[in-house]
Amino acid sequence: MVKTKSFKELVQSQARTDKTFAEALLREGVDAMLSGDMETGKTILRDYIKATVGFEKLGKAIDTPPKSLIRMFGPQGNPQAKNLFSVIGYLQKQAGLELHVTG
């Protein structure tokens, strides 16, 4: 029997190897949050973080315990704006992106 990867594993694998896909994933996660869909945004950003910088490195960079970040982006997480913007700012720098909000 052939073992298949889960969708999350496929997304993370693609984000690790395809910079364009990873950038689109980051943009989509932030867009989802800005449009009011926090659950989808958190899920997308959690997958992006796992595939790119990882929670350990992110935690060190923004001076937040990795376990707190994992909880923040978990299903029950409710990130404070300060923490969320710190994460997004760091992820932008790491990706070499500059995200803007337009109307």
C-alpha cells in the first residue's frame, strides 16, 4: 500500500522548495487575517512558519517562547496585535517581501 502525504505536509514541502509558492502562502495568510478570517490566516501562517523559519528561530528573533508562538497560531490561539505584527514583520524580512494594505 502506498502511503500518501497529508495536505499540510504537501503544502509545507512545496513552501520549502519553491520561493514563489512560499511568498504566496505568506501573502495569503496575511490577507486572510486582514479580511477577518483569523482561523484560516493562523493555519496558513503556521504552515508557512513550519516550512520556512521554524518556531524556534522565530521565537528567538522576536523574543517570544516558541511554545507561546505555537499556541498563538493554534486553533484556540488569539494573538495580540503586538505579537502578530512582530511575527509578520520578521517573516517579511526573512522572505525579502514588503507587504502593503491597499483599499
